Amino acid sequence: MIDIQVIEVNISDLQILQKIGRQTFSDTFSEGNTSEDMIKYLDKKFSIEQLTLELNNNESEFYFAKISNEVVGYLKLNFGNAQTELKDDKAIEIERIYVLKEYFGKKVGQFLYDNALNIANSKNAKYIWLGVWEKNTRAIRFYEKNGFVEFDKHIFVLGDDEQTDIMMKLEL
């Protein structure tokens, strides 16, 4: 059994967050997208300025997954008005769970998800929701295995490409 620690990210971790965010997003989505769209998205969403805003938002929380003191993945949760949609005070959005490719299958994503579930329960959330790219079958299977069901769809813009995300939720 691998020993995984989850620690809350703060502003002093900004550069580590940027590095893990860019790397895991690239690893996950480069294959299905153009390099131009990927560069445009990464430069906007993982800029120091954007991540500083998100880290300083008291309605968002980031957590690192660490193995042997190395950051191998991360989780981003949104509450209230920080949610990308819905903005429901009774809900928590999982905006991101990303893990380095070499740690796929080692339960890091599950560990981060379980942490999100514990936080949602401690905040008395009624449900957790998220959006997942319709072509990301690995993630869809993961969330279905954890009890999530599809309830809607929305458009996610990656660079200049409009993509369909499946919106899923889990009642608590």
C-alpha cells in the first residue's frame, strides 16, 4: 500500500501548483486536442495571475497528493460563488482532480476524491457535482464507479475549441 498524504495548498505553493497543473492537464488532454488550443488554455488557466486569484479565493480550496514528499496530483474544490456553474451553497464542485500519468492506477485519484467527499460531508453539502469531457472515458468510469450520475451537459472551451462536458453529481 502506497502512503499518500493530502495537504492543503497555500499561496507559497503557487509555483508547484502551476507546474503540476500544467503537466497533468497536458498529460490528460494533449492527445485529443491541438497544440495551439492546449497552449492557449494552459497559458490562460495556469498563469501565475490566474492561480493567485484562485488560491486567494476563500470559496476555493486546493489540495496536493504527495507520495514520499513528491507532489503527484492535486484536487480543486469550489464552494458557493466560486463554482463554475450552479453556484449552489448546498453543493460542492470538484473542478479538478488530476494525477501524474505515472501514478495512474495507484489509487491517488481515489484518495483525492475520498478527501473531497470528507470535506463535502464536513460542510454538510447536499451533493457534489462536476463537469467531465465527454471523451474522457477513464474519468467518466471513475466517477460512475463512485456513484455519480449524469444530470446535464455544458460547453467547455479549450483554447478556441468548444467541447461538451458531461455534468455529473452525487447526492450525499
